[in-house]
Amino acid sequence: MSNKRIPKVSESRLDETPSNSAVGYTRDDQWANAFIKKMEQTHRLTVRLPLNLHQELRKIAFETKTSSTAIIVEAVRKYLNCE
């Protein structure tokens, strides 16, 4: 049996409020939103990049119409699978 618990979410919490609004943005809310949207739960990480690397990342993200986060996640996944 899995140790993951299914969050209790009332209908009032299923409104169109942005998922990153400051009010009610607890870890449990994040987990519930990820569960409802069938998404992987995420964790925020602060990383220091050299300025030129950050600029190149933003340029590529803009040109490919994707987010910097998506590019970084893909790169980390590829790196971890290669090790």
C-alpha cells in the first residue's frame, strides 16, 4: 500500500484562482494542486549561474517559446540518466 495520502479538497478550492497566488499557497496546497492536475510535485531551487549562461538560457527559451525551467529540467534529467 502506498504511503501517499489523497488530499481532501473542497469544491470551493477548485476555483479558477491561480495556483501560485500568495493566499493559501502552503505545501499541502501545492501537493493538492499537483495531485488534481495529475502533475509531478515540484520543489523550488535557487541556482547561481554565470551571467552569460543565464543570458543564453533566456535567449533559447524565448526563441523556442518554452520556459527556462523546462529547459533546465530536461537538461538535469538527461544528465542524471547518463551518469
